[in-house]
Amino acid sequence: MICAAAGNNLDQVWDVLIVGAGIAGAMAACRAAQMGLSVLFIDKAAFPRGKACGCCLNQAAVGLLNDAGLDVGTLGAIPVDRFEFACGGATVKIPTPAGMAVSREILDVALIRHAQKAGAVFMSGTAALSTEAFPDYRVVGARQNGMATSLRARVVLVADGLGGRLLSESGGVQIAARSRVGLAGTLEKATNLYAPGIIYMACGKRGYAGLVRVENGRLHIAAALDTCAARQASGAGNAVAEIIRESGLPVPEGLAICRWHGAPALTRRRKTLFDQRLFIIGDAAGYVEPFSGEGMAWALASANCVLPLVARCVKAWQPELGRQWELQHRELIGSRQRTCRAVTLLLRNQGLTRVAVEALKLSPTLATPLVRRINRPFVLA
């Protein structure tokens, strides 16, 4: 269990307060603390905790973690260098740049502890309820263990994910029509049908599911489903099994009794990514259905990219800083998300998907430009 270090003066005005301790929030906390800023980051959850995530880090994501001083290889992560896509009984194998597969229970705790080691203070079980701007700082009203508290910071970063509630009343979130929902679960004892080092992607009429081995030989499964698929299949496990079966891949045992974590509608965007002394980062800033490890890379990159603006905001707030963040986010993250969305839209058409699979079977190098585009390093300001 991770909790706040004892003896910290929570009444102080922090340089940076981060709401959310997932990939984006913990990375931002780590990097801000490494810059010498005073950092408090909070999360309503108790850690470790599971999450609806694919658990795959592509080459760009691994690079960002290494730059922050965290070697995921020491966490028992499994190297991944191949992508196998299955649709309608046909399978194509595509080599990919080296990535890693590691559960969020392991990765999130490691990143939080890395941020604490850098000097950031963490409070788990702390829900952010409201926020209000003042000329020299911003206040976040929070609740921990049933007790209300007010936290102050010169800059607030909102990294509370897809289901974040801190800014829900302000509106501004647009959910795409036909957006799919996310599911993820881990089989502790899985058969040897799926080898380590490979991302298996099963595509069906009502969604797709990725399967990958994580630490200790466990099999992690993440899926994006049409909103009605789980209900019509009488449960999440049956819905995922139907997609895997339809793709032609073997269905692992235990899906019906697996503990599944859900995520709300995946594809969404925000009209604005800032407010006075506040920046929105990570999944909370907008998201599309990823399909081979991009999601965590986007979150890590946004956390790194915003920090130069945060450092300037600590000294003095200017609305221009917020507008710069929207422009940088659109250039750095938005372009990659548009590529990913184009691919996921293709996957909704079974006929076109099968044609693509057959073409790639004849010439796998056709996928090389897309693979390179997804895995290219982020150029941070």
C-alpha cells in the first residue's frame, strides 16, 4: 500500500498539484520534482490497483520512462517485438520495434515510488471534488478518509483519466458517435496457447481484443467493444470470448470468471485543455481507441511536454501559456491519435479488414510505414 509521507505540511502552497496518479500524473510528478519544484499528487484510488489498459509500452513509451530514470526491465516486464493480427480465421505476423508488456499494478506503483524518490509527495485515497482559481494560486477541494481538505498550488495538472470528475461540471467533453467501451482483465493461470513477446490482436464484428503475456507468465487481455456487445453476450467474459473465437484465435479458459475492469466511452475530445493556472493532460485531455501500445505513450509524452509551461506558470500565469499547451498537445499527441483513429475505423469494416490482412500476408512490409509512425520517438520542446 502506498500513502503520503508523514509530516508533510499540506497547508503550504505547492508549486504543482496533480490530480491523478496514473501514467500521466505520476510521470508529471516525477519530472516536476526532478526539476526542483515542490509537488503534491493525489489519487482517489488505493494502490496497487487494476485498470482497463492494454499494458503494452511501445518503443516511444519505453524511451520516455528511461529518460525519467525508470528501467521497466527491472520490473519483470516482458520484451515484445511482434504483432499478430487475426480476423476471420486469417492471421498476419508483423515485426515491431522492441516494446515491453507490464501490468498496471506493477508499473503504476513503480512510477509513483520513483516520483516520491525524486521528492514528490503522494496522497492516495484522496478524491478531488472542486477547484477554484485565485490570482496567485489555485485551490482544490478534496476529501480523504471522509475528511474535507483544501489544497493550494500555483499550478494544477488534471490527469484524472477518462472517468475523471473534477472538471465534469464544466462540460466541454465531446464523445464520438459509436465510441466503444474498454475492458481489461488478467488470467493468473493461463494455458500456453499464447507465447510471450507477442501482442495478439483478435478482430471481430463487435470489437477487438488484445492478448499479451505480462510478468510472472500471466495473460493480460484488453478489449474495445461496441456498447451493446457485453449486454447481448451476457457478460464481459463472454463478449470477449466471442470476439476471440470469431477471429480464429484460441479462446483461453477462465474468461467468464475473470475480474474485468471497465472504462467509459473511449474516443473523446475536450474543447479546451486549460483554465487559469490549470492544464489538462493524459487521457483526460482526449483519447481514441489505441490498438498496439500507443495509449500509455500518449500519456507519458503529454506529461513531459507540459512541464516547461508549468515551470513558467509557477512564476506567473499568462493565458498564452494555456493556448500554447493546446497547440503543443495538438501537434504532439493529436496527430498520432488521428492516425490511430483512422486504423480503428478501418477495423470496423470486416470486409476491408480481411482484405488488409490478406495483403499483409503476401507482403508484411506494407505495414512498415505505419509501424514506424506509431513507434517514432516523441520530439519534446
